[in-house]
Amino acid sequence: MNTTNNSLSEYFKIIRQFIKCHAGEGDALSARQAVDAITPAAEQGDAKAQMLLGKYYSWGYHSECDNLNAIHWFEKAADNGNAEAAMLIMDIYRNDCPDGINAERRKALILEWHRRWFDILATNADKGSVDAAKSLMKLYIADCPEDINPNDGLASAGKWYDRWIELLTAKAAKGDLVDKMNLADVLLYAEGVPEDLLDCFSDEDDERSLSQAVRLYKDITDSDCDGFFKAEAYYKMGIAYHDLGDEKKAFTCFKKAAKLNWHEAYAKIGDAYRYGNGVVPDDDTARKWYRKGADVGEITAILKLAECYKNGIGGEQDYEKAMLEYRHIAERINGRGFKHQTVGIGTALYELGDMYLNGLGVQPDLKKAIRYFTLSANKCNNPQAESKLNELL
């Protein structure tokens, strides 16, 4: 059957849609016809067609799973350099091994395809794939082949971390500001880096990463980028300087970010005045900066302002105002941004529970206290609330 690129694309869509459905709910006849139509292309080496056929046969969207056929097509896709195909073959042998394969042979096949999966990723990383290098960094810790001991796996993870940073650095060196920001963020926050690997980094490693992040953020702030992007870079540069122990430079960066209306900087400036980070301590000024952040809805600033009211920091103690601010945050528990504000919401719920428990500005009410502690613990995984419930119940 001859098929054009356009018709192949349509057949691919039919099969993908069918795979998304549960068995029996998709249009089985159309999917079967599409499978027949793309098989010649798969036989001629089309990697996308090979992968789709493998998924079609392996995931039970035929009359039943046909893992031998799935393995056949996944092998061809793996031969074309598709790492996912090798991983899926390994998963078949792990979780749904075809009949007639004994335990010893099955174990050998799992290891063979585990290794093949890693080898393909390594080849792709050597060719410049950032995602492949990042995946190997994680996998050597989270899913290391059985014949590699954990210490060697950790060493390999470190090697691929270095390769990941090398590739990100090469991209950033081309001058794209987004690539510079992405690399700087990795160096600052270590996002995506396994904890086991982070524990291996020395203080010198951390300082080197933070210094490199500062240079990248400075490249951005010195550029002609838009104000929002520049404000973000100033703010993150401030965090990097803070982590390096240079509070004066951190404060300067936070002030520049705030001038460009980066709202998270308000709480950082408030903290600087409250704790004397790079400036003379001034609780009154700290409260004013927290108020400024709270007025634009910045959750950290609201929490800090409520704490000031609760404890009389930078002004008179006012439990009523403290409770009002905590409620502003607690009300977000049903909002769209809950997932990104879980920690702050959990803290506010805990503080409301504490105020009802101890009668701070309200009549003591154990029932309400327990309700707030329960919401904080169950909805936000707040450890303080969990500990308090263990004491009370």
C-alpha cells in the first residue's frame, strides 16, 4: 500500500488517539486499518511508525496484548536510536514478560535492554542532547542497572551532571538570554539534581556554581532585555549573593528588582531590614516593605506581615490584623494557584489554629484549632500541624 507523508500523518493521529482511549472505547476498526497502512513504512525504517506499532501492540489496544510483536517493532525503533523504545522493551520483560521465557533468561533480557537504553541515551548525549544527559544523571541514581553498584552509579550520575552543565553552558555561550537564565537557574536552585548527588558536592563546588550563576544573571541585567526579565535576573542574583554570604550585594540586587516591580523582592528587602542583612536593622522599615508586598498579594510578604502583627515587630501588636492576613492566605486553599502556594497556605492555616488554640485575639476554641491544624496537615502536609495534632488527639 502506497502512502504519502500526509496520509501517514493522518494514520499516526488515528493510532495515537486510539492509544489514548481505554481498550474497547476507541474506534478499533479505524485503528486496525491505520496499523495496516503504516506497517510498510515501519518495515522501510520509519522510526515514528515503528514506535506507534510497538505501543499499539504492547498496551492492549488490540484484541489483547501482543508483546512479541511489540518487542519486534520496539527493537527496530531502538536500532534507529530511539531510547524510549529500549526502555519500553525493558519494561515489558520486567512487568509483562512473554510466555516461554524462564526466570534466568528474563533477568538477562532486562539487564540487556536496561543497558541498551542507557547506551542510546549516552550516544544522544554525546551528540549534544541536553535532555539525554539530564536523564542519565537521574537514572544512574533512580534506576541504575543491577550489575552496577550504587557507588559506581553515583559516580556515573556525577559524570552526566557535568556533561549536562557543559551542554547548557555551550548553549548559553551563544548569547541567548533565555538559555543564560535557564543555566543560571540550574546552578542556583539545582532543580532536577537528585539529592544523593547534591550531597556529594563540596562547598567549593557550590560556591563555583553560585559565582557562575551571578555572572550569567549579570549578563542579563546588563543587556537590553525587557524590564520583567531584567527584574527576575536581579532578584535571582540577589538570592545567589545571599547564598554566597554577600548580603550588601544581595540587598542592592533586591532593591533593583523591587524598583522594576518584582513583587517577591519586597519580602526579601523586609527581611534585610528585620535581620540586618546588608543594612542597619530596622523593624519599622521591615514592616513597611512587608506591607508593600502584601498589598500586591505576595504570599511570603503577607505571612511576614502577619507575623509582625502577631508578635509586635516594627509596631504595635495586633492579633486581629494578624488573623486577617492569615485568613487572606488560607482562603487560597481552594484557588487555582494552590499547588504553587501549598507551603505558605499550610503555614497560614497552622497559625490560625495556633491563635484559636491559645486564644490570641479570639476566644480559645479547640474545635476550630483542630480544624485548622487538620487542614494544614492533610491538605498542605505541614509538619508542625501534624505534630500539633499528635499532641492534641
